[in-house]
Amino acid sequence: MSTNSIGQVLSCSPEAVIVLIDDLKVFEEHKAALQVGRYLRIAQGNSDFTIASIRNIRGVHGQDSEGKPKWQFHIECQAVGTLIDGKTFERASVLLPVPTEPAFTADEETLSKLFAEDAEYQFPLGRLSLNKATPMKIHGDRFFSKHIAIVGSTGSGKSCTVSRILQDVVGIADDKNSNFGKQNNSHVVVFDIHDEYTAAFTLKAEQNFTLNRLDVDSLQLPYWLMNSEELESMFIESNEQNSHNQVSQFKQAVILNKERHNPGFQDMTYDTPVYFSIKQVYRFIENMNREVIGRLTGEDKPKLADGTLIDAREDYYFDKKCIFVAPSTAAAAKATNGPFNGEFNRFVSRLETKLADKRLRFLLDPVKSDGKTFETVDFEQIMKQFLGYLNRANVTIIDLSGIPFEVLSISVSLVSRLIFDFCFHYSKLRHKVDSLNNVPVMMVCEEAHNYIPQRDEAAYRASRKSLERVAKEGRKYGLSMMVVSQRPSEVSETIFAQCNNFVALRLTNHADQNYVKRLFPDNSSGITDILPNLAPGEAIVVGDAVLLPAVVQMPLPKPEPHSQSVCFHKEWKEPWQDVSFGDVISRWRKE
């Protein structure tokens, strides 16, 4: 450990420690170790040392007593912890040094003590950028049992960082399955908006690694699992004048239809996750829109053209479009329009359009492999697909690239809410028998700004509400989140406020830089100044799982993530040989 002082403490406060170097030769000799983000070791007057991160360097040029040029350097630092007896580092113990105490650079021996691996800090996260020979190890349990934020501009290495971290979790290294022949019971669910991560988790067959990939063609996501908010977001325009009437009648129709198809269930509610027929609900609403009430003595009930009086709407309105008696003011055939006659024209048209939209088949008309409709008894199978229990997979990638934009928020909301509810009820049942939840789940929200934005818009309300609930309550039930975004300032602040660990790669946008600085802990605020200058793959790592804030060079994953949607030809291709414009247009029209 170096014993040669480079300067002394000039002033100190909880916000900053200023170290004075008044010798140009000393500064030049140690310039490489005095860059922003590196560390100093400052004596405390005993055998302990304060470890401080360099935030700012200011040079002052003047003259000495003989009129000769003289340089002084003020090194502004942030205290981050204490090196006790020169052996062990404690982040929680920070005793500030007083003026005149000597300061030293943090040499390789010091760094090895700060970042030494022990029984708790054992998960590899790369190597220190300031000393490539020193590996960066973090507390694995604190990292993955709590929420993680990974941010970085396009091209900063964000997808590779996410892939490498997750590969280390599930045992993928150098295109091989290091867990060959053994498998843990942890689960990673990735919301992949650009279909990048399939490549990162696809190994050769002999490696016996199973990836559970769900896309718009294989995802089993029946509409009847939606809760009230998701259903209304899908089918009802909240800005229409009569939207409250639409909600009331739609709710009534859904509950009645659930009771019809699930006679054994007690206390049926709007949100009970059991089968109902959306087509029958559509017919119910259409009949309400065409309803005519008989007004002869003793009638005052919906009346069909054949004179039938309807006592219970659910016995008639679900099965077919009813033909009602014509409205009349004649004494012998008096009848008036029902309370919602003609009021639901737009509502009915919207329901009809949604049900006819082939792009929404995975939601509104999903079928099993045998062609049958998913019903209440299939709930277990539907849940198992998300957690990989149908094919014994630890990683589930939900490819959102083929899901229509107008139902992206609802799809994310539904999947994340189902996973949360499973973790919640599973944990409660385990606690009843004095056991802990043994099915940890991590949800990875790639490009999170696309479906959990900062702004409160109706189009994103469903997914934002579901994921904010996961962020606030999920950790108690074994459900953690990894939030990934290139525009952190556009992501819900509630989500980031719940994150305990941050991995920040290069950020070039000023608003994003300031936003991330506000989220970082106070003892790491200075290190964030280098965010726009990080090299690809370099990241600032801070949080509960990190002994002290550090700049880390993240290793490349193998295999690497990439999108297979585009390839670039060096030569002009004319005419198109494989796919013509006509083929594209035909598919477009069909979809």
C-alpha cells in the first residue's frame, strides 16, 4: 500500500472533501490516478482511512514568494466509506477527515481490498474500468431480490449488458450451458419489444438449454383473464359522453355471462378470472341498443316481435339478436324504446370491429392446439406458459414486436398482473405452512418507456398501473423487476423510485443525465458527471448490492443479442427475387 502522500485535506463537509496538491510534479506523477471517478485514501488520524470518490479537479495558477510560476490543485471528493485498519471496507461507516490530514491515491492493493470477493459479494459484473485487473463482484441476493434499473443511450451496450447479466443468472457462458444436467427454480420473464433477446438465449441442441419464447402466434392470452380496467380500456372510449352507461351495461353483461358459464362459482365479480364469451356480451349490448319496452297494461318489460315478454334479459340477449316489437303510441300496441335504445351505436360498432380484427385473435379468439376455446379449467395451463413450466425453461421471452400497438399496454398489463397475482397467492400459501416462497421471478421490462411512461395517458394506464404495483409490492412476494430504457426521463418515476440498484451506461441526453443523477444515492452523485463520456460497455454501478459506486467495463455476452428483422445488402438487388412488393402488400391487406 502506497505510503507517499500526494497532498492534504484543505476543507471537509458532508457534501465534499477538498484535497490540496500544491506540487505540480506530484500532480503530474499521479495524474492517471487523479481522474474523475477514481478514488483517494485519506487518513483519519488513526489507523483508518476515508475512501473518497473524485468528483471535480480544479487547477489554480499563480506565483510563489519569489515570483516564480506555481500551480495548486483542488481535488473535490465525495466520501463513500471507511477502510478499517487497512483491511476491511465499510460503506456505512464514514468518518470525515479533518484539515491537514494526508491523502493518498487508491493503488491496486487498496482497490483489491475494496472490491475483494467474499461469501456475500460473489456475483461477477465485469472489471473495474480504472483497473482492468480487478474484478467487480456484487451481492447477488441484494441485486436480484430487489428492483434493478439499467439505462443507456442507443449504442451504449445496454442490450449486451442485460443479456450478459441474465446469462450469468441462468448459467450461459461462451455459447455453453454451464448448468448442464442441473436446473434451479428461478424464472426470468423478458418483455422484448424488438425481438432482440431470442438470439442471446438460443444455444445448440446438445447444450440442453430450453428457451420459452412466446410471440403473437404462440402466446395464449384469452381476454377473459382481463380485469375490469383492462376490459374497459380495450372496449370503451372514456371520453364519450355516455361512457358511464357503456361501463354499467358492459359490466352487467360480463358478470351475468360469467355466472352463466361458471354456475359452480360463488360471489362472482367483474374481476373474477373465469371464462365468459365476449361474442355473447357483444350480442347482449346490441340487444340493449335495440331494446323496445312493451307499455300495455301489465307489461313494462322488453317485448319481442312475437309478443314474448322478457323477464330476465340474460335468458335471451346472449344467444341471438332479438327482433323487438316496433315502437308505437297506438293504444292497442303501445311500446317505447328501451332506456339505451340507439345510445350504444358507436359502442356496438366498436365491439364489432374489435371482434373482427384478425390481428387481435391472440386476445379475442385464442384457441388451444386442438382447436377448442380456452375455458376456466385451462387457467393453470395459461399461467404455466409464462413461467416456463410447460417446457421446463428458466427464461421466457415474450416477443412484443408483433403485437398491435393499440393493445400493447393491455397485453403487458395482463401478463404482469397475472404473474404478480400468482406470486402473491403462492407466497401466502407457503407462509401458511411456515415456508418461504421458493419460486423467485424477475420481470425484465425492455424499452420500458414504451409502456410505462412518465406521462399519465389513457393508452398506457393499464400497463403503468400493473407494473407500478409490481414495483411497489412485488419484492415481498418474490417478484422483482429489471427496468431497461434508453430514455429514463420518460419512464414512470414511481418505477425508478423503487429501484435499489442502478447500472447506467452512456447517456447523451441532458434531461436523462439530470434525471438519473436525481435517482442515484447521495454518495454517488459526483460519479454521474462522467455519464456522457463512458465508452461502449462501460457502466456506473451503484446501489444496495454494490460495496461502493464504481465504473465497470461490462463483458460481452456470448451469444450476443440482435434483431433478425433486417439485413443490409452491399449491392442493389433488382428485381426482388425472394419477396416482391406485391407479396408485402398482400400480407398487409390480409393482416
